[in-house]
Amino acid sequence: MSTPFYVAPEQQMKDRADFARKGIARGRSVVVLHYADGILFVAENRSQALHKVSEIYDRIGFAAVGRYNEFENLRTAGIRYADLRGYSYDRTDVTGRGLANAYAQLLGTIFSSGGEKPYEVEIIVAELGPTDSQDQIYRLTYDGSVGDENGFAVMGGQAEVITEVVRRGFRPDFGLAEAVRLAVDALASDGGPSAPRREIGVEALEVAILDRARALPRKFRRLRADRLTELLRSGTEPVDEGHEAIPALPPQSVPETTLPSASGPAGSGAPDAPAPPPS
Amino acid sequence: MSRPSAAGLPEEYLRVGTSSFSDFAAQVAPNVLPSARCASAGAADLAPHGTTIVAATFPGGVVVAGDRRATMGNMIAQRDIEKVFPADEFSVVGIAGAAGIAVEMVGLFQVELEHYEKIEGAPLSLVGKANRLATMIRGNLGLALQGLVVVPLFAGWDVATEEGRIFSYDATGGRYEEHAFFAVGSGSVFARGSLKKLYRPDLDAASVTMALLQALYDAADDDSATGGPDLARRIFPVVLVATADGVQRVTDSQIADMVDEMVAGRRQRPDGPAAPLT
């Protein structure tokens, strides 16, 4: 019979934190920053289908780094939380603060429970306020601690290096094009000040905005590669058409046929009648 | 080992599975859903009823219009109720029947479509949306048998086939695609008769809207539960149009002008425009 080793609680928490931090640092980074007309999310992500940035509600966006299955689970839970709250009360009663609190409770409980491994994720909940000064960017870490970030937040990968680049270049009155340029520049400089800047093409970027100027109640929209190219090239964003129609396959129908014309008078077709001669 | 329950997000929120909001809500908060209600046979008399909704397609989309009256027995419960709503960015739902349940069902349907789109990252197809609404109507069958019938009319722009499409329902959840035009509600018989004579497939959006306004007028002419245009209070039908640009509401001022034009015509000929005999 073996006696379990005594591990001091400090050591236990430190081990768990190191484990989570290592997992998060392995992935690519995400930059979230405030600009003149809203909040911008830029993630380095080669997949067009597996998103790191997502819509939660009318004015709330979500970004995450770390293990995909874990943050996808959190994202779904967030959408469920927001939609249920908005349906039971009113759409205006869904707030980023409430969602950030719910996430913090969940992450904190999982981190400090001995039974399972901590989540290897870091997430950002960003909310577009009624006015420019009331925009909120909450950053949540694997242990459930919440930070209310001022202006911008960076997480995942070489977050410290990238944060430094953003801090030096950031101005709250940036237009969209300037903000995207700064974010992409920061993501490309993750090798540190001495290393050469990497080249990141638009197809490796996932960019979305919470757009205060959007006429529809749902303010979140993605900037796809063609629009992003146009934005980075000319500095002006192509006009928002308001709606995004995703191309879809036309429905499948039953194949059609035209029957060969009947031969002989109707009703005379006895089973043993000879086949009509080929014409 | 089971997950420790967290104060903010209970375990059900993290369970992998459904992309449907109503299925999720049925698990965690069934009391918020319209189907959670139980009613006895007399309930129908307590609920206001909405009446006529009309819809018609045109080459670039589909127009849906609804009158503004809700009735309770022989009383007018409300004269400016709205019964036509955008379901999402490309589709419209209009409702006839028990107003309270119908409005609640529309709210649930809107959340349902948005929820699916956010979780899956892509919207449902138009037929998928129509089928989802059919499921919700089917869930209401118990109440429908108690007299709280809800009959919606669903229409929208199909981005796959690039056309406007109309779907009708029965109280048991049957879904049927309609072509060209359709009407539901107490005045629908008269509205459909009117549209048969006025509708042509080559009409543009404004002309189709005029045909729908004429049809609602004809419905109100013969059905006491359908409200005609209220010229004194300036309350006019709600008209939504779904095209490739999404769903838009036609401005009240434009509808007011069209109604004035129509009523001026009716002063000359109260039965409305005459269709040629042959």
C-alpha cells in the first residue's frame, strides 16, 4: 500500500498554471483592439472554417486561443447563455459583463477543482458600448481571473512581444485600416525586435469587427479576404452591403423525362402485343 | 468524474449537442417556451386573435403584408397590432391566430434562426428555416386543439435559387410551398379571390404591394375581423419586402400614399379595379 505524496497547495496551483500557460503559448496569437468606430479582432488562423473569433450577441464578440475543443465549448455556452437571457428578458439585458462573470466562474471552478485538468484557453469578451468611451474589452485567463483591458488586448503565442508592438503604435482614434495594419504588423513581429518581420498573407488572417456604424442590430461582421485586401491596399473599406449572402448549392430535384409517344389506339396495349418496329 | 457545477454556466450549457435554441431551452428552462403552457377549452375566448396576412412574389423577391387588427370575439382588441416580422436577414414571418402565442412563437423562431447561425457559423437554408417553423407549429398542436391555433405564413429570399418563396402551414405542422401568392387568416378567402384577379407574375415590387393592399381592403370589406386602412388615425398595413438585399420594411409614408390612391379609386368603384372578362 502506497502513501500519497504530500504536495503543497501552492505547488499544486503553480503546476496547474504552468501546464495551462504552456498549452496557450503553443498556438498563434489574437489581437483585439478598439478603433474609432468599434472593436477589431485579428487572429492568425489558416483555417477558413474553424474560427477563433465569433459573434456572441448583438454587440458582443468573442475571441480565444488555446485548445480548440475547449474554447469552442465555451463559445457555444456563451451563445446559449446570451440567447436564453435575451429571450427570457430583453435583448438589451444581455451584457458583456454578465457573460465575462459567467465565464470567470466556470474557468475558476475548473482550475481549482482537483478532479480535472485546467482549461488551456485564454478568451476575450468584447462589448460595444452605446458610446465610444463605453466599449469594454474583458480578458479572461485559464484560472478564471478577469482583466478589464484598456484599448487593446493580446493573447496566445508570443503575447508579450506582440503587446509591446501594439502598445507603441496604438492610438484610440485609429481608423479601421490603420488599426488592421497595426494588428497585422504586431502579429508579424512576434520574433522580437531583433528578428526579421514575418510575412502574413490575408488568407492566413481571420478578421472581424463590431461595427458601431452598422445599421442592423447585430453589429458583428467578418472581413473576408477580398475585402481585407482592398482595405489594406487602399486604406478605405468597401461599402458594407449590410447583408452577407453565403453562396449555397441549389436544391437537388428528381430527374425529369419525356415519355416516348404512345403507339396504337389507347387501351389496346395487350401484354403480348409485339413491340413497335423501330422507326 | 462529473464536472463540478459552476455558478455562472451550469453543466447543460457546456454539453455538446444541439444547435437548436428551443431544444436547449427545453432542457434548462422549459418554462420560457410557449409550448410549456397548458390551456383548457375556454382559453380561446380569452386570447385576442390576429387576422389576415397576404404575400406575393415578384421577379426580384417577395412582399408580405398584414392588416393591423386583433379581435376578441366581437370586440376589437387592438387596432394597431403588428403581425408581420422579419424572421432573420432574408426571411419574413406573418402570423394569424391566437396573438399572444403567435407573437411569442415568432420571438422564439427569430432566436432559433440566429442561434443556429451563430453556433454553426452559417445560416440555415430557406427550406430549413421553413421546416424549423413547422416543427414549432407541431409543438403547439396541444394548444391548437384547445382553440389556440397559430397559423403562420413564412416567406423569404432563397439565396440558393435566387427567388422569393412562400410557405404556408396548417395547425398540425404541415408545411406547403405556395407559388405566386397566398393568404392566411380569417379574411384569407376574400384576399385570395382578390389576388387571383389582380396578380400577374411580371408585376414589380410596388405593383405587387398595391395588389396586396387591394387584397387586404377586399378582405376587410367582407370579413369583420380584418381591419381596413384606418384613414382617420393613419394606421396602415405593415409591408415587408425580402430581396437579395435582405428584408426591408416599406416606409409608412409610401404605404400611406398608396392607400390614399387606392381609396380614391374605390370612391369611384367601391369593389376595386375590374379585371377584363376574357
